[in-house]
Amino acid sequence: MLVLSRKIGESIWIGDDIVLRIADVKGDMVRIAIDAPKEIKIYRGEIYDAIIEANKVAAMPKDITLPKIKK
Amino acid sequence: MKISSTRLGELEVVQEQIFFFPKGLPGFPGERKFAFLPEEDESEDKPMFAYLQSISNPALTFILVDPFAFFPAYELVIDDNTELVLGISGNNVPMIWTIATVKDEIKDMTVNLLAPLLFNINENIAGQMILDDSRYTTKHKVFSAEEVLLETEGGEDASTES
């Protein structure tokens, strides 16, 4: 894990294809510009964390019988 | 082949039912192989429920729901990366399922419409895709108040009135 500090305008390369640039800082909000190939998916952390959490909760189903639905 | 499931018991599965998840699942990155087990229901053509059973971990079973059976307006955009990783395209349309969460009672079941599972049924590759769509969340209630849950009720669906 790499931890580092950047000033506004400075950037970070991840591999050869991804660049993060600190665009602006206002109070506790940091605006970041990300240049990445379109094949790379970029997610806000809370979204990805929510999916992990949802999967973990879903992975422990109680002993249930699936319903027969009349449609 | 035979696989063990804590919830479903000993199962006999065929190769066609086994899917390789190249990236596992978020939260379960090491889980790469699952058996897909649709619910058999003689009255329906297309199953609305299925199980996803980890091949290596008998205790890991997901309940899957066909999202279109309960959310006919559900739509999703499959991004390029997902198409590439899963080998899907307009010529190889994936099967789409969503993971259900059941906490206490079936009637409160919710599904994750924000991150559906896509199955390439021609090459048996699958994965979970996180949608970029603020309409959806990880917890959509499946059953509305009007839905009828039946265990063994007789048929209004097989009307034989003359």
C-alpha cells in the first residue's frame, strides 16, 4: 500500500495507463481527475463497498423454501 | 460431478451448469467456480429463482432472482470491460440474474439491481457487473403487498371452465 501527499495540480500514475490528477481542494472536498482506458472500471469507494456488503449479507441465506409464484 | 452444499445437500451437476468467475465476486474474490442451479417448476417455462453454489465452499450459496420477472422495466448497459472479460456481445447475449437477500422472511426478500450477475452460457464464464445507474440500489423489494405467495394451492391458472 502506498500513501502519499499531493498538492493541487500534481498527479499520480498507476501503471502506464492511469493518471490521477488533483484538480481542486475546497474545504474537505477534493476534486480528482482520472485518465484511464475505458476498459478500466472506476467506482466511488462507497459503491464498491456497498456491493461487497450486499454480497456478504446475501451469502448467508436462512434455510428457506423458495416460493412458488403465481403470475 | 458431485458437489456438496450445506443448504442444498449433495448435488449432481453437469459441466454446463458450472461457471467460471474470472474475478470472483466483490467480497469473495477467491471464489472462482460456481454451479448454477435453476429452480425447477413444472408450471413455468422460465425459472424465476436459482441457486448459485460455490464448488469449493459448501457453505457459500447465493439465491438468485430473474430481475425481469419482477421488474419488467429493468434495464442495464453492459460496459466494454465487462463484454471483454466475459466474452459477451450482441451475438452472445448473457443470462442475467440478481442476488437476493433474505434476512428473516421470504416476503421481505430484496434483490441487488445495482450489481447484476451476467452469465455467458456459451463459454460458461460469469461475473458481477456494477451498474452506473442511480435508479438502482442493492436492495429492491421483490414482493409487493399484492403479490400472492403460494405453496400448494390449486389452480386458477389451469382454467377448465366450459
